[in-house]
Amino acid sequence: MSNAPRIQFPHCHGDLDPAIRRTLVDHAATDGFPLTGVLSRPPGREPDVAILAMHPRVDFSRHYLVPHLVGAGYGFFGATTRYLNHDADALHERLLLDVAGSVAYLRAQGCAKVVLLGNSGGGSLFSYYLEQAALAPAVRVERSPSGDATGLRTAELPAADGFVLLAAHLGEGRFLQDRLDPSVVDEANPTATDPRLDMYAPRNGYRPMTDGPSRYPADFLAEFRAAQAARCARLDALAREWCEEAAFFRAKVKAGDTDAQGRLARLAYQRRYLLIYRTLADPRYLDPTIDPSPRPLGSIFSFGRDPLVGNYGEGLARTMSARGWLSTWSGLSSHAALERTLPSVTIPTLVIAAMADMDIYPAEVRRTFEASGAADKHYAELSAAGHYLQPVGEAGARLAHPQARVAHDFLLPWLRERWPA
């Protein structure tokens, strides 16, 4: 018996039928940036229809839906991006070039139909891609929010045929804005706090997760959400100032205005980074009466502990370049926002909610569905399933194989009706 460690990540499949053919793919974004992925194909034949799964920073090459979709005759391409596991300088506009290269690879393999699987953060990424791909090149986004050229106006952005949104949030920026701790009073001080805006203060309704649900008053919540947007705006202003400063000095260097010590060049090419503390502060984590759902208390990012621990510990988007912040994690500046892009996406669309998801709530998934511009759009939900479609709670204990259920009850019937394998 082998003692080799087994894959434990919740977004990965376990053992795979050895008859499924898996190919390690070296391909490229449309600007030539090298990418990798794994193409899984059914035994004995080449698929006409392929599912493409990508995430801004997560490796979906072992996605849990692979055995179910490939076993039913479809191809599955889990492709990585240039920001795999490290999105500190992530420009979403360049991620679109990675998506384009991955779609083009599948077309070159003979796949007549390509369906984009937008799982979690892959949803807003793909929606942004589809919005831009449908536009005439001359009117695509020319510059990212930082002013960096995108290359989208000269890039080939191949169309896709179908779109699945599975446990997808409204966009990384919008997601983070709802979790920015508005009680931060000094971005350089990780613990300085305005007690009036502190969701982790008992005076505002907080109870430790082990003691049961918290209850936050409506007036506190209104002020809290407004202060989150204000903090995001302050971070945006600082990031934009840094980007504009570097652009000013780059223009001077380009014009030949240099000094003997090269000081202007150093200022021109300096890429400044934000250190962003306390990014797990969403009252919905502890008060289940806000956007009610059958979810347990907590967050997938606090790993079973009180979110207070994650807020002051790991968090999200801790270190970001000024340009990466504006393009990816800013809820005010990022273009990768589902409610902005999805009305322009008209290909057949399936939206699936995991009803017990601790971080993406059914109310948000319904908003996603309503925002879709597709005439052919369908909505489905899986009760008692968490973000990774794992069983949750007592009802989840009676839910047999939820990942397989999503595939066989929702995805495969939808696919077969439109593109039989």
C-alpha cells in the first residue's frame, strides 16, 4: 500500500478513471505569455464539446467536475493563468488574454463548441472576457484602471458557445469591498480601530462564533457598508496617485529628460505596493439574518475559526501592487464585475447556487441570474451544499454526493439539450 499523500484541496477531484486520457498542455496567451493546463478527454474518441475552467489564481486542472463531465463524453480543459497562486500584480485585462489563448487552443484541437465554466472567481473573469469578446476591437477596454495598456484592441478574442456560473461571486472587487474592515483608521497600523465601526465589538452586536449568532442593528449595518465603500475609495485614491506618479516620470524618461544619477528612471519604473490589513469583516459571516440562507456561521477563509481570526490574520489581498489593486480587488474600479458585464453576455447561460455557501449567498446568485443578458438562461440551486459543493449540516448529511448531483442533475442535462457529447 502506498503511503504517498493524497490531494486534499476541496476544489480537486479524487481518484480518476484510468481510462480518462489526461494531457499536460503547454500553450500560450494571445500575447505569447506561456501557460499550462490539463486537457481531460473521454476514452476512445475526441470530444466535439469541451468545458474550459479557469480562475484568476487557482489551478482548476483537477476540478471536481472532471470525472463526471468527461465520463459523460465531454472534454474538460483546466487551464492556469499567468497569476497562478500569486495575484499581487494581477491585471484582469491581461487575464483576458490568457482566457483567449485557452479558448483558441481548444478550437485548434477540433472542439466545435466551447463552454466556459465560471466557478467562484472564474465567473467574473469569464463574464468580463465574454463582454469584451463580443465588442468590436476598436471599442474594447484600451487601458486598465491604472492606465496600463491592455492589448485587447489588437488581440483575437475567440467566442465561446455557453456559459456556466457555479457558486460564482459578483466579482473579486465587489467581494472584497463587502469584507473590507471599515473600522481601520490607519492603513499602516494593523490594529488601530474606530470602535463605532467595529463588527467584532460586543457593543455593536458581536458574539464570538462559539457562543452563537451575532445580531447587528440596521443602523450599524448601513453605516458599516458606507464606510467600507469609503475605505475602498481611499485605497483607490492612493493607488491611482502612485500609478499616475510613475506614469509622469516614465513620460519624462521617454522624452529624454534624465539626470546623471538616473533618479528619474528609478522613479519611473518603481512599482509600489499596498499592504492591506483586515479584509475579512462581513457581518453576514456571524449574523445569519442578513441575506438569510442555511449556511453555517463563519467564512471559508477562516478555516473553521471565528472570522475575527482571519480578519487579523491571513485575510485576502494582503499585498497588492497599486495597479493590481485597481484592476482586480477594488470594488469601485475593477471592470471584472458581474453586474456590469453580464448584461452584455447573450450566449446560453446556466447559473447554479450552492445554498449553504458561507461566502457567496443565494441573494447574490439571484442577482447574477437577473443581470444575465441571455435569452436562454436557467437557474438551479443545490440545498445544503457549501462553496465547494460539500455537504453542510444535518441536511447535508442526507445529501448524497452533491458534486455528482450538480453534474448529473443540472449541468449534463443542460449541456446535452444544447450540445450532445
